[in-house]
Amino acid sequence: MASITIRNVNKSFDNTMVLKDFNETIADGEFVTLLGPSGCGKTTMLRMIAGFERPDTGEILIGDKVVSSGKTFLPPEKRGIGMVFQSYAVWPHMTVFDNVAYPLTVQKLKKDAIRQEVERVLEIVHLTQYAERVPSQLSGGQQQRVALARALVARPQVLLLDEPLSNLDAKLRESMRFEIKEIQTRLGITVIYVTHDQAEAMAMSDRIVLINDGVVQQSASPAELYDHPINQFAADFLGKVVFLKGEIRDGRIHPDGTDQTLRYDGNRQGRIELALRPERISLSTESGELEGVMVSRFYLGDVSDCRVRVGSVDFRVIAPPETFYRLNPGDRVFLTLREKLLFDEDGSLEDKLRIRT
Ligand SMILES: Nc1ncnc2c1ncn2[C@@H]1O[C@H](COP(=O)(O)OP(=O)(O)O)[C@@H](O)[C@H]1O
Ligand SMILES: [Mg+2]
């Protein structure tokens, strides 16, 4: 097991900056996810940790060993890492057993030792009874578990996973999240996981490193990131959010597009941007902070997804499922905002109000 230290790493391709001043320390046994939109530099960072790319500047340490710096560059096979990619990358002509055994065969381990280690990891990924099959006889999820077993067989200090679940269907993707997390907890291994899927990142990670355009925006636990996003990008990328522009004056928030105002307990004045999570707004037929009209509502089974018009502003509200049956378009309703995230125009979190109701 090992920690990973990334110091002042910069990387360009063809004079285009792909990663800027990347600094991050990943603790021994921690599960850290690099999260961000496609093209933000996640894979490039992972490949630099693995030793498939060289940083332009900065250094990378695995444990206390420098694996990459101005002077040093350790090749991937000397870094003690296991890696799984998006595409299954298992050899179609080899059995599951031989696929998984491959890294140990290359190391020229004795046959008995290889068998023992392969059986150990096949059990971890629940593939023991499939050892003699070839990949075409397996489902996508099982093939990805073969890749995972192969990454784990040489007992790496660090496991790097690059969108390993993106080729799987939604249901399987969700169950594999828990499996990977369970394996990581059981082995106590350090994991760096790459995904653009915020739900996946939220479900699995001890910590999320949110990246946009090659720059780390925020590095925090899933709960911290969701509850205290540092800027609009972070608020928007994780979960659902609706942004409203407005102004604070005379101790009240005045959203643009309506005469109704909102409670404000801070001491700021002037233009702001308000971010609202639709599941943190309560809907009532009796009373609330704002009065509006139900415009539409969709029954999604677990919730009702509603639009409520206040003045010329539409508020999205995720309400309990029975709301769909109780309220119709045109009905008068009241909203209570249980949380308000306020941002400066430059996008930083100004302050947050949670009004308990
Ligand atoms: N070998 C390469 N040569 C040139 N450009 C690259 C190379 N690898 C990645 N890029 C560019 O670097 C940026 C980041 O890519 P990548 O790290 O793959 O992003 P992500 O994994 O977040 O989707 C993209 O604009 C991509 O086109
Ligand atoms: Mg990628």
C-alpha cells in the first residue's frame, strides 16, 4: 500500500496546456476520484501517475519514492501499480485463468504460486467458476472483472481505474460500484478512479478531486462538495441545480423576474447569483416563503419533478411522489427554500443559508 504525491505537475500537448499546477496528496488506502467533463485532463493525469506520460514539470511520488521528476522517470512496470481501462482489454484467445495469470507469467513465477494467486483474485472478483472460459463466453461486467483481477493479481500498491464501468449498462454499472468499493475496502488498497459520472464519484469516493479545463476546482469529500461547492461549476457538476440572478438590498434577496423576495441573514449587498437544489425546496398548499403556480409535474415513481412559476421565474422542485396526484397544473402553491447557495459574480461561494423548517 502507498500514498501518492503530485507536486506542481504541468502538462501540455502541442503547446496546449492540458493540466495546470496540479497538486494533490492521496493517502495510503484512500479512494480518490478524479471527476470532470470529458477532455478536462483526467486520463492524462492518471497516465502520468502510471508512467505512460511524462509531466513537463513537477514531480510524482508513490509512497516516498520519486517515480517522476526532472531527473527521474520510472517505467510503468517498476511503479507497483495495477490499471484498468474503459475498454475491457482482455485477450480474447486466452482463458480467464490465463488472462489473470499473465502479469505473473511475465514475472516468471513458479506454476504453483501463480495458481494460488490467480485463485485468490478470482475469488475476490467472484469469477472462480469461470476460470476456464474465454472472454466471449462472459458478459461485459464479467469481462471487466477479469481486467480487475488481472490488475490486482500482482498485489499492486496502487490501483488506477479509468472509467472502468462506462461500457456497462446502467443496472450493472450501479452494482459494480459497490463491488469495486467492497474490494478496495477489503484489500485496503489505494485507488485513483477516473470518471465523468458524478453519481459514480459520489457513491464510491472518500474524496473527489473536481477538475475543469485542467485545473483542480475543489478537492473534498462527496458530502462536502455537494453541500459546500466552491463555485458555480462545482454546484452545477454535482447534483441538480437551478441558477437565478438577483440582488441583495435592504436585507432581502430580490430574484430577477419577480416582486417576491427571500429572507437573507448575511450582510452583503449587490448583485449575486442564487443556486438552488430542487430537492431542497419544500412545496406546500398552505404557506411558504414564495407563492406561485404549479406549471407542470412529472411522475418519476420515486419523486415528482415539478415546475412552479413565481412571477416570470420557474422554480424546479423535486417533491414526494404523491405530489403528482395531489396537485394539478394551475394550482396555487407555496415554496420554502431550505437552502440557498449564494455566489459572487466571479463564481465563488459567498455564503450559504440553510433555513430549517
Ligand atoms: N497524446 C495526446 N496528444 C495530444 N493531445 C492529447 C493527447 N492525450 C490527450 N490529449 C488532449 O488533452 C486533453 C485532455 O485529455 P484527457 O486527459 O484524455 O481528458 P479526459 O480523460 O478528462 O477526458 C484533451 O483535449 C485531449 O484531446
Ligand atoms: Mg479519459
